[in-house]
Amino acid sequence: MLAKKLLFLAKPLVLTLGFTFNNTTHATSKVSIEDYSSQTVEEEKQAYKEKLTNLTQEEIVSNFERIDREYNIGEEFSLKDQAFVEMYATPVILKV
């Protein structure tokens, strides 16, 4: 069940990682609130990734088990858990 749930949750992650977002602004335009908040989110996720670096295998498994218990299918992850899954989940390759 854990594997199925993780595979289901990893699919949207893999799809979103496949898209690149280009946040370019013109020299005369002001930074919008959306641009600022997306930059802040990415900075926050980067900070979590730095904290989550070098986890032991036991810590990785423990985090996946905690995520499995805490979230329902389709529920949005916290930024910290998003960063963890991006770092440690194995991407699912779908054959069509």
C-alpha cells in the first residue's frame, strides 16, 4: 500500500518537474506579488533541501512512513515534505 500511495503521489511530482517555469521580467516592470511569492516558496524549499541533505537510510524510510500516515491521496504536501520527496523519491516512468 505504501508503494502504491507513493507512486500515485510521485506522478504529479514527476510531471511538474518536467515543466520549466521562466520567470523573466522586463526592466521597467515591477515584480508582482505572485512572482515574489513563488521566489519565496523556492527559497524556502531550497532551505529545506539543505537541511534534508545527508539523511541516513533509516531517516529516509522513517520520513516516507510518516508522510504515508499523515497525508491522504491527493492531499497537498507541506513545502518540507515536497522538498523531501523531490530529493529522495524515485521517479516513476510510465510506459504508454
